[in-house]
Amino acid sequence: MCSPFLSLFLSRLIGEAESTNASGSAGAVTKDAGDKKSNKEKRSKQESTQVGDTSSQKPVQISDLLAPLQSIRDAPTPEKKRELFIKKLQLCSIIFDFRNDVSFVLFFLLTYICVDCSCLITQNKKKDKTQTRAREQKREILVELIDHLSTSRTWVSDESLKAIIHMINCNLFRPLPPSLYGEDGFDPEEDEPTHDPSWVHLQFVYEFLLRFIVSNNADAKLLKKYIDRKFLLSIIDLFQSEDARERDYLKTILHRIYGKFMTFRSFLRKAMNHVFFTVIYTQVKHNGLAELLEILGSIINGFATPLKEEHQQFLRNVLIPLHKAKNLNQFHAQLAYCVVQFIEKDPTLASSVITGLLRYWPITSCNKELLFLTELEEVLELTDQNQIYKLIVRLFCFTPLFQRVADCIGSNHFQIAERALFLWNNDTIATFMSDHRQMILPLLYPALYNNLEAHWNTTVHQLTQHIMQQFKDMDGPLFDKVEKQFLANK
């Protein structure tokens, strides 16, 4: 049996859990049985979804979601349609806390502690049914709002735009929950995907925002009154979400904003740079780097040539240092694409990229080393052979570059050795090595010889033998000379 004290404690615990289950602008109607006057003041502030002067309009509550409301499509006049559109936007500003759905587990477990608490469970089930109906109603209203936004022009007005921005602020701009994976962050190769429980509503809010941004019914000049820098920074902050579905929507929306609002372009690039600098200099992991870099890849593709100094500095100060990030594997494909875009527009930038790769070359991470080898091959392939030679000789990185290749060839990690030996399958690189074999062979020969003598992996052994035979067929006297010098110094 349950003591009176425990019953009172459990009833209050349940009440407090439910108090955050739905909220207006800043939270739901609180259920706490404390000071009624204090709660009344909280409800006045928290439930209100008023746009503009909050004193002139009744606050919106969960009960309003369940009240019958005419369809916007069936409204007789444009003014009535607009009025209903704004009303339903206000209803959708009520926020539900889906994380508290797990509270039913607590109630279930309580049956094993005390039988007398079953009445609390019954009461909670009734309230949960109301919450479920309200949530489903909000979802249906969001679908209706998306349809009206996409098919009608009657919604365009200052009051409607205020209501739209307010609804988006309430639903999207929220504190993100702490990572489930601690300081190491989410790893898509090892961890299960994270799904926000409130996605059942967020998905439709994001779809509404996307349709709103791309709509031709409201031009950019009008939207700029409501989409400001604070709004854009809030969008960028959401890229830290662990839910890939949310980041994908954010990527599309931010890219559309960048294309539609020319006056914000410089600001958006600086805001994204701030995220990158934070990762570079604090080594804090960020979940949205791949999506942000994908946006930048499209932006870089549109840069006019010759490239501005500002854009070249972005390559040197942001993209290249990003290679030292701990979770490089999560965004390397997008990062390499951005780097390649720069080199295609200005091949002389290959020198900065090569020296940067050598500077940040990983020593203890085999996976990162494989990524660096792949990117190095792409950079060398894009650059004219004569240009490569001029660049690496001028920067005194000829020896460090091919010494690094030699180190990879001689690696005990068979994938690294194999990947380095596969460089000879690239015609551009193979031709360059052939043309400059007198300088390259002495650097590579020790690693090739040691592989042939002692490497444990059969594939690496066979590839090494094939490459040594290529050098021998290419220039027998040079090969013999290098071999004798190596054996003499061994």
C-alpha cells in the first residue's frame, strides 16, 4: 500500500512532468499546484502566441487546438482566409515536449511500488489522450498551412509575415538537447542515427519555412523586414542538431536564403566561418560541418575568376586548417570538393593546398591518412605537370612531398601502403614521376626495397614488385645506380 506522503509526492511529480508537455511561446500551461497567482502570471506570459500587441488578444491554449475551426480553403473571402491563416499560425505556436512521452514508463513501474497509485495512472492516461489529439490536430493544421502558402496569394500581409516568423521562432529556435554521445560526438559509422522525437511537428514546420522562403508571392524586399541577422544566426546554430533530417532541411533552406538575399551573402559566409574557426581552434566537434561545407561548395562554384583575395584567404585560413579536425571523416568528402573547386578556378592555389596537407598530415590516425592520400591524388591530378614541378620546387616541398609518399609506401598498415602504391595507377602522377625519376626514385627506393624484402601483406608485396620493375624498365642504369648506393649505405 502507498503512504499518503508518497501519494502526494507522486501526484506532484506527475504534475510537474506534465507541466512541460505542451507550451506556448516559452512553455505550456503549468500544472504545479503551488501559488495560483504566480501560475496565472506565468500562463499569461508563457501561453501567449500574440503577434504584435499581446494585450489586445486572448492567449492561445491547448484547448483552442481542439476547438472546431473552419478550413482556410472554405473561407468565403480573401480577408477571412487571411484571418484564419493567422489564427492557425498562432495555434501552431503551441509547443509540445515530446521528450516527456517516456513518463508513462515511470507510471507503469509505480504499479510495482504501490497499488493505490493506479488512480494517478488512470488520470494521466486521460490527459495523454488529450495531448495526443492536440498533437495530431497541430500536425493537420501545419499541413493545411503548407498547402495554403503554396497555392494562394491571399496570405501576404505584414500581419501574416509577423505571425509566420513568430511561429517559426517558437517551433525551431530552441535549445538543442545535450549530445547522447558525450565529448566524442556522433559518429555515423558507429552510432545509431539520432531522431528528434518532436520531428513529427518539426518536419512540417521546416517544410513550411522552405516553401515560405522560395515563394514568389512575397519578394525579398518585403521578407527582409522580418528575416534579419538574428534569424540567420539562429538557423546556423541549429546545424549542431544530431538529427540528420533536420540538418538536411537546414542545408536546403540556408542555401535558398543565400541565393535569394544578396545583401546577406557576405554576412552568411562570415557566420559560417565563425563555426569553422570554432572547430579549428577549439577542436570542438560540430555535427553540421558536412552540410555547411556542401553549401559552400555550391557558393565557391559560383565565384568569378580571377578569385578575390578574400576568397583565397578563406582557402588558406579556413579550409586547409579544417583538415586537422578530429572527426574529419564525417565531412572530408565535402571539404575536398571545396578545395578542388578552388584549384579548378586557380591552379596556382595547388601549392597552398599541398603545403597545407603536408603541414597537417596525420601521424597516428590511419583513417585520416587514407583521406589525405586520396585528396593529394586529386590535387596532383588537377594540376598541370609543369605547374606542379614549378610549385613544389619553388616552395622547397619536393623532398618532403615524396618523402611522405615513401613513408606511406613503407607503412605497416596495408591499406595505407596499398593506397600509396595505387598512385601509379593515375596516369598524370605516373607520368610526372617518370619525367622526374632522377629525383623521385632515390626518395622512394628504400621504402620499395623494404616492402619487397619484409612486408607482411601479399598485395603490397606484389604492387611493390610491379612498380620497381616499372622503374627498372624505364631507366635501368638509374635504377642500378640507386640500388647500389642504397645497399652501400645500408
